[in-house]
Amino acid sequence: MTGSGATVPVQSIKACVVYDSTTGQIHHQHHVLTLVGGREPAEDEIARDALQAVKSRHDPPKGSLQVLHVRHDAMEKEKKYRVDVGKRELILD
């Protein structure tokens, strides 16, 4: 047990984006942080949770959605990204 104000080390941070497979438009960024001693989810589990988060919105996006796993620090704030659907990679929009 940690004391008040103590920090627990991070084991891993994983991320993915949910995007439209035709246009590459990103609809959701999903991050998973696992602390040391925690259970680290598999990529397919992370993808399933990310898709569920998008589909459970009040007005979910239409079209075919895909998941692309990316580095957790791949996207900078204040910049807009999309997925190059041919190469399946993250690019600046």
C-alpha cells in the first residue's frame, strides 16, 4: 500500500485511434494506462473497448470504422490528424 501523496510507477501506456476506413477521419483517441502490478490488456481488447466507446455515443459516426494502434505520444495537441487508409498510418491532416 502506498502512502498519501505516493506515486505508483507506470508499466505501460498504449493508444489507438478509431477512424473511418474510407476517409481516414479520426473519430476517437483511446489511451490505456497500466500501473506496475496491473493487468495489461491485449491490443484486441483495447480495440474492442475503443470501438465500444465510439458506438455508445449519442450520435455515433456512420460508415465503416477501423482501429489503428499508435504510440501513446504520436499525436500532438492542437494538431489535426487522420489515417492514411492505404498505408494504415497516422498523418497530419
